[in-house]
Amino acid sequence: MKRIGLMSDTHGFVDPKVYEYFKDVDEIWHAGDIGTIDVVDELKKFKPFRGVYGNIDGAEIRSELKEVVRFNCEDVDVLITHIAGKPGKYYPKAKELLDEKPPKLFICGHSHILLVQMDPNYNMLWMNPGACGFKGFHSVKTLLRFSISKDKIHDLEVIEIGKRV
């Protein structure tokens, strides 16, 4: 079993509450718009880290991370990218990836809107953890925490870490 802490859209800021909420996770996954390489370095020192770059991320982050990552966690095929759209309305690049081979778990960021839902068209779980930085239009900073055991995704928690001020 793996416990996962999922975040997106930090825009250069890691709220100190992240360390408390993610203290018992095995890995941190970041769905892009990291903001600075310091955020990547800080999170890597804390826990094993996987992430993708987002549209605001510069050359330093892009040289370290990819636009899309695909991997297996336990027996779950995971695909992460920053800009993807949402079920029923995917961006063309994301739709190509899904049409080619849909994962069991598809993760994105960008919208700053937390949403988790099944996409029956691709038979996959779609997750966007919202945004946990101070930049953007979201009013509450959010994270997701969940577990993966073999081929099951379970114990999903939505975490509100405070208002964006």
C-alpha cells in the first residue's frame, strides 16, 4: 500500500501546513505550476516526489521535470499532466493521450478547482487537487490525500488548508 499526497498550483509557495498533512504519506505528487525550483527541492527533501511542469514553470523546472509522466503505483496505471481539461471536455493533447491508452488514474491541475470524478468514457478516475498556493482565483487552498493498494484507489481525503489571502 502507498499513501499519496497530491497537490498542484503552488506558484512558488509551499504552505507549512502541507508538511503536517503529508507527514504520513509515502510520496508527494505535484500536478504542475510549481513556480520555483526551490519548491521541488524542498518537497524532495521531505518525501519521494513526482511531478510535472505547468504553463507558468520556467526553464529550470522544465529541465528537471516532464510535461507528462506515466508510471505504475502498485498495480494502478497513473498519468499526470498539468493542462488537461475535464471529463467530457479534454484539451486536444490530453485527449490524444487518453485515446491512445487510458490510465486507471488521470491527474491534472491548472484550473485551481478541486474535482474528483469517474470518467465512464475512459473507465478511469480523474483527479484535480485544486490549488494550494496564493496566486490564482481560488478562495480556499486544497490538497488531496489517498491510498493505492494493488489495483484499488481508496481512502480519498479532501484537505482544505486555509483561505487564499
